[in-house]
Amino acid sequence: MNFETEIESLAIDEDSGFDAMLAAARKRTARALERIRRPLARVGFVDTGLGRLFVAEGPRGIVTIHYPHGDSVKGVVRELKQRFDLATDEAVALKIGASIDRVLKGDLSALDQRIDLTLAGEGFQRRALEKLRKVPPGAVTTYQTLAAISGEPNGQRAVGNAMASNPIPVFVPCHRVIRSDGAIGNYGGGVDRKVALLRAEGFALGKQLKVGDEAVYGHQGTHIFCRPTCSAARRANRARMLIFADAEHARHAGLRACKLCRPASAA
């Protein structure tokens, strides 16, 4: 190999090494940017059977469903911008709105949606919302029970605040939390919306807006459901109890009828 050929060979080797170093640096930069890049949330307004809603969906699922009042959407947008880049997307809004309308028509399979509780933060509210998601359609829990299973036995007021600030109503079903006396209580989107959702899930609500006489108590430990007046229900740990719209809903959830009180509609 002559002198000129040797120099050319070295130059090629140097260029190849530089290119490899540059490629490696680009990969490291891309990985770093991926770690710091904020996820994209697609947002929009949609008209539904529950009225006009502001909704947002991120890569991990629905991030927010908001009942607008006054300029409240501005606050939600500010909160979203702290965690996401935003883009309007009519198709996403229409998709979420269609799911809500299916729920109102009794198609409860539409509730099976991916959600992202990023806006719920951490701590008690997050725990309460995650526990609430285990309450099935056709059943409700009480503020007192939800507080107990979330780690705050005397935290009914804290539960009320957590429900009022629930970032994803309908799909994180704060409408399924009622008072201990059977009255449905308040709702961040207004009582009329709570009534509509509970009726869509099978609850017959009288003029006093209480769960009907056909409601039964189901125990998550024994998997038995009883009349509210049953002595077995009164002795049971209320923190493990759900209130079902009727015996049919309790049986659908895998519970069997109490042999003592024999709920009227049990087979």
C-alpha cells in the first residue's frame, strides 16, 4: 500500500467512526427527548344527552369529561396544559359523546373505556376514585362506605369533595355514590344528570329521589344479597356492602339470594 492509499484508508476509517459516534448521539438525544416530550391530549366540545360537555383524551385514555358552567372550561384547559400538549379533535369528542349517549340508552357496555386519572393527582382522591371504579353498573355505594374502604372511616366530607372534583364523571362513576339514608345526594353535574345516569343503570327513583323499595344489599365477602331490613344485612360489615337496584342486578353481579329474608324478586 503506497502512502496516498494509506492516508485515504485512514480518512475513511475516521469518517466511519465519526458517523457511528453521530448516530449514537442522535439515538441518545431521541431517547432523552422522548422522556421529556409531553403527551398529546385531544380535546373538544360535544352535545350529548347530558348536555354540552368538554372532553379530552390522551394516549392512555379519557382524561377529562367536564360539565361546563360559566368560564369553568378555562380552568380545566389550564390544568390540562400543565401535563399535556393540546389539539382540538372533533372526531374524538364525537366518539366520547356517542359512548355517553349509548349509556343513557341502557347500553352499559359503552362504559368499558380506557381512562387516565392523571388529573386526579395522588392521595385520598385518587384512592377513592380507584375504589369507586369497582362499583358495577346497577349498584351504588355510600359516602360513608367509600370513605371507609379508601382509608378514612370518618371521611365522608372528603369523599364528597373528591366526587365533586372527579375529572372523569360517567366513566369514573361518581353518580354511584349516595347518602346512607338512600337519598341520591348531590352531583357535580347537577342532580338531574345523576338521576338520568342512575335510571339508565336500572334504579327506580321516587319523588324523594331515593333508591326504590326493590333495592337489595349485597355483601362482597359472602356474595349474598338481602332485603334492607334483613337481620343478616344489619349485622354485616357495611364497608363490604353495595346497594343494588334490584335482585336481578345483584344476581347478574354473581350474588345469590339470602335464605333468611328471601328477597321478593329472587328466583
